[in-house]
Amino acid sequence: MDGDVQTEHDDVEKEMPNVKNGAYKIVANKLHKKYTRKVVAVDEFSLLVKPNECMVLLGTNGAGKTTTFNMMNGIVKSTSGET
């Protein structure tokens, strides 16, 4: 796992108690979406967005951006993780 990804996972885990008090408007904790045994669309994506912050997902075609937003909006059920 990339060092930046691990740092974000750790930050999200550390901040989870503050999520309930409204410190963050958008929360994704280790979102994972697997369509088949070989097709993983999103692999443990974690993110915290505070009120009045702007967030953008950048990536190549097929990187999982749309799947991530769809999971965060309840359109697609994640295989694991929480929003």
C-alpha cells in the first residue's frame, strides 16, 4: 500500500470519533467495491471532507471515480467499508 494511502487511512481512523459531532461533511472509511473475483473497482478508499472544503477525485478512465461517488451517494452498495 502506498504511504500516502496508509496515512489517509490512519487519519480517518483517528478522526472517526469526531465524525458523529459534525466535524466532517463527507466521510469514506475504507470503501471497497469488488464486482467479480478479478475486477476490483475501488480498493479501500478513505477520505474526510470538512464543511466548506472542496474535494476532487482525479484519475484515469476506469480508476473508480464514478464508482466511489456512487457508493458515497448510496447508488451502488460497497462490498465493504462505510460512508
